[in-house]
Amino acid sequence: MTQNNSEEPSMTSQRKIGSGFSRDSTAAEVIAGIDLTGKTAIVTGGYSGLGLETVRALASAGASVVVPARRPEHARDVLAESGLSPETGGGDVSVAALDLADRASVKEFAAGFLAGAAPGTSRSLDILINNAAIMASPEHRVGPGWEAQFATNHLGHFALTNLLWPALSAAPGARVVSLSSTGHKLSPIRFDDINFDAGYDKWRAYGQAKTANALFAVQLDALGRDFGVRAFAVHPGGIMTELQRHLPREEMIAAGWMDEHGTLDPRFKTPAQGAATSVWAATAPALEGMGGVYCEDCEIAEPTVTGSPEARIRGVDAHAVDPEAAARLWQLSAEMTGINAFPG
């Protein structure tokens, strides 16, 4: 995870590189043999579902992992029950309070993290995995009237990453992983009505937020690569976790995710498989010197083949990796949050 100084950092092509892993690979398999001793990672939402498995993998490789949580005590209990705490011998895993939908909370968490270094030194952050999300939630507004899915999934992580920039830029070869999904195919960025003031649709709102997560990685990589910081967007795959908490069982059956007996579609991954692409993007030596791409199944994804039978479930749509849309979204996000590590 060090910067490749043999050549100038550049844009990475959206095409497979032959990772040697697959959709069935687990987080433990992709991190095998990688030593993260002395490295620090932050995983938002790291106390449930694939976030929990992501923390498990990073801690197993020796990383010190910070888990921001809206309910810190609950997160500590879950991590301890999962054997992921110093007290249970599960590595250096700690919890701190953070509500991604609350700008004041994001600022407080970032300030606390940055202040954690010894006097006269600066704290570094090697891995930031923006994993936490809400999906297809009922209409809800946060802050100054922001649509909640866009605010939580994108704006909260946008603010967090920018506020943590001093620590990211201080680490040699830091990586930022932004959790997107095939949900990005449901909507591009609605620059003319980003908060759905003209009428709310829970799935289009989710789609916009996931497109924003992908575009965030594109622009962060463009801005950060000269500092040795690279960014990746990741589709973890379909995983049944707490992310589906807003969805009625009947809706999931109608969508084909499960049958009437609750048996999942075989295309669904386990949490350990779902965490694999995030862990791969954050640590794989094969990605050194690369960034700004959308990944799936432990591999750089190919562009969507429009009109193909798998167009809805595989590949990345052009609107989610468009550099002009990414730069425009970054500027808008900076204006909305009042936070930007790259002014001018």
C-alpha cells in the first residue's frame, strides 16, 4: 500500500485486471498474506452485515480499526459479541460516535480522530471505507431539508472524507473505498431536483445516492492521486443484511430476492463474500497506482453492456463514472456542506 513513484499517477481504465479472485471469494481470502500492522483504518457501519466482516478482515491482518457508530454502545456490544475488541482478543478495534446525517457530529468525530496523535505529531489514516448506508427508506429530511438517502449515503461521507484529508494525505499510499451498488443504475444525479422536492421515489432516491457514491470516488481520485491517495467505488453484491430493514417482505418476494419461504435467490452473497470487494479495493497490491474506478466481484468492473440480459445487475453505467458529472457533484456537495479540502 505504498505509492508507486516509478511513474506519474494517472487515470485507471475501467476494465478487468485479472485479480485472481471471484464473486465467491471471501474477505479473509483476499486479505490472506497481507500485513497491515501499523496501519489505521476507519470503517463506517462496521458493526453489522458486510461492514462487520470488513472490520474482521482488516483487524485480522493487524490494522487498528476505528468504527464510527450512531449508537456507540450498541456497536461496542456487537463487536465484543463478535470477538472484535481488545478485551476479547479480537485485535485493535475501537468505536467512536458518528451520525452521518448530522454535520456537527461528522465534524466532532473527525476532530476527535485528528486530535488522537501524540503532541507535535500528525495522525495518519491508511484506509477509509465509507460503508454505512440506508436503502429505499420512507421520505425523510435531514439538516436543511436534504433528502435523507443522499444526505446520509453521500453528503455525510463527503464531509467525513474531506475533514479527514489531513490524515489521509499524511499516510503513504492511503486508499478510500466508497460503497456503491448496482442501485446506481436506477438514477443518475438529478442536478435539477437533487432533494426530490418535486416528488419522492424511494428507489430513484437510493439510485441517485449510489451514483453519487461512485462519482465521489472518481473525483476524489482525480484530486487526491498527486498526493498518493487513491479512491475506489465498490459494488459488494446482493447481501441480506440490516440494509433491507425498510423493505416489506412482500416487496422482496415480488422482486425475486427470496421465495415465500424466505429462501434467498442463489445470486445473493454471504456477508463475508460481500465484504471481499471492499477489502480487496482497500488492500490489494495489484491495485497499487490505480484508482477512480468502480469494482465488483473483487475485480475492476467492465462498462455495462447496454441491452444485454445482465445490464441491470452487472457492470457500471456511464453516468456513474463520468468525470464531468463527478466534478460537478463535488462542487455541489462542497456548497451544500460548506466543507471542501480542495478549494479553488
